[in-house]
Amino acid sequence: MLEAKDLSKSFGGLKALQQVTLRAEFGHSVGIIGPNGAGKTTLFNLLTGEIKADSGHVSLDGMSIDTEPIHERVKLGLARTYQVPRPFAEISVRENIRVSMMEDNLKYMLRVAWDDTGEQEIAESVGFTAQQLDQLPSELAMGDLRKLELARTLATNPKVLLLDEVFAGLTYGEIEHISNLLIERRKTHGTTYLIVSHDLKALQPLVDDVLVIHGGNVIKKGTFDEVVSDPQVQNAYLGTG
């Protein structure tokens, strides 16, 4: 489904990523962990085309997407959330979700009749109330902004969803709700996930495998239990080695 081979990226003299390789099959879920500054978000930026790799390749469904811009990768089924939510500030929660569902902006500009059933379902699925749908993003708490970020990506109907700290700022109940949503969508849609999270407790039930990045290098791949019990990982990330 999604494959990256030998991705490398440097910023000046800083080697942010060095020959990172990963593969996520259809309906597969991969956790990505590591300390702050390890290169996790840089990896997401390379996969989505926000920055260009110095070397390496990215493919989706067996097709190279190295030269595809961000919006074309979204059309192909690759979407992401951001650590710092990026809603359209001047429009409501409802309209943020609606814009993400639009196939092109012309329909919106021409005010073509719009069936809001889909956006209502997505909004409810992430935990928004009817009242919140008409609020502006500036009126939302951080936890709700993260839910909006997720809702906007789900509205693109992604095959592969990259989640960058999607649980940060959420309550235990909200984490449980979002986790159940992701698990159910994986069952019903076969969605593939790459999940960056510092919350290992939340991550554990969601992932098939875990990739650990430290200093721009992959230092361990394996199941969740294999990774968290590895002395090198404990020393580099968990601080228990």
C-alpha cells in the first residue's frame, strides 16, 4: 500500500533522516515512536510531499509518487493530520469538514446543492455535538481542534492516514473514543495507518508493528512488545535502559 525506500533528508549540516525504509500493507497499522527531534514529522513531510527528499523513493499502491504534489497525493488516498492543527480559521467546523469533502472548489463557489449527510456523520464519529458544528475553530479547545483535524482528513476518504500526535491534549474518554473509531474504520474501510504518538498506552492496541526513530535513524522494527522491551529502545527513548 505505502512504501518508502531509503528516505534521507538534511537541513544544512543536520541529518534529519538517514535511509529510512518502511512498508505499510493494506489495512495495516504502523506506530512510529522516538524522542523529540528524532525525525518523525520530517518523515511524514516527505511521505506527503511537503518537502523533497534528498534521496529515496515513495510509492503508493505500487506507483511512484515522488513527483506528485500534496493535493495529488491526497486524491490518490494519502492524508495526514498535524501536531499543530491547521483548520481554516475563518469558516465553521461544519464548513471545514465540507471543504475537505469537495472534489473541486467550483461546486462550492457555485453553491451547488449539497447533501450534508456525510459531513454530519464524520462530525459525529469524532465526537462533535450539533452545536459545535457552527462554531469557528477559534472557539474550540485544543482537544476539539485535534478532533477537527482528524475529521478533515477522514473527509478525504483516505486509503492511508498519517496521524501525527492525534491523542495529544485529549482526555482518556476522548482517546478511547478516537481509538475505537480508528479500529472500526480499519475494519470497514481497510484504512492503513501510520501513527506517531508519545502515548504508548494509547498506541499499543492500534498497531501491528512499531518503527523506532532516533537521531534520524531507524534503530528498531518489530511488534509493540518487541520494541518496548528492547534495551536500545529503552535507553534511547523510554529512558529506562
